Amino acid sequence: MRVYLPCTLPALAAAVEAGELGPAPLTGYAVTPALIEWYASGDTEELEYVALTEAARASLRMLAADRADGVPAAPRRVVVAAEVPERSATVGVDLEERARVRLTEPIPLAKVAAVHVDDEYAVPDIEAAIAALPASDEGDDDARFTVDGAEAHELMWYATQEIPELLRP
């Protein structure tokens, strides 16, 4: 099963050092029965894109949490795509969390297929989205528009052998 895991650059660096993404349980996003039901007209590629987008939204929240905790992190969303055994994923049935899965085991880096990261030109919009998250959560339409604007940036695809280059300062 292909799973998209929200991440940040510091968390990716820690995973590289540890040799795995973890500890479990982990939250990821995948093509689930609830997602298929919600997006009935989508093919597999479109459904995987929806799961990737959900993971990118979660990555934005991770960046905001890191900021609140004083963790310095480049404002770039990171999503790690990995292949995991279906037995290690618990799938929810709630349509509100239609693509969310819970992983019961750490993910060895050998199972990582690719990494998706914002290009540097997206940084100003990601910064603005991080700043707007609290107001967006309170229902502010302008803030929601700013947060949604982060999704206008496509994440760049990187092969696993390119991860060290991504982590260079």
C-alpha cells in the first residue's frame, strides 16, 4: 500500500539519522475505501494525488507546531511516499478523514519510494499560510484563502538518493 506521510525537513533529517520514520503509531494518508467512495469518479492516480494533498496539509500543521515549539524549520512542506504492508495500516471509515490511515510500525527508509517537497519559490506563501492557520481554524475566510493558497504550489518530486541534497543547509 502506498502511504503519504506528512513530514518536515528536520523530521526527515532525524529519520535519515535513525534509518526509519517513527516511532509508531504514525499518521499517513492513502487511497482508502472511504476516499474511493467520496471521489467515485477518480482513477488511482487522482486518488493518490488527493492523499498526497491531505499529507501536505498535515505537513503545514507540523510546520506551525514546530514554530510554536521554537523548532527552526524551513517553511517547506514535506511528504514522504512509502510502501507499507496493508496489515500495518488501520483505515478509518469517517468521511471527514477519508484518506487518513494509522500505521502501527515504523517505516524503514528502505520502504521510502520518494519525497515530495515545496520548491523554494513557495516559501513566502507557506510562511503566510503558517501565520494564517490560527485565524483560518477560527473561521476567518481571508485566512482560509491564504492557507488554501499554499496548495497552489505543487510539491516537487525527489528520488530517495536525492534526500541528502535536500537536507544540506
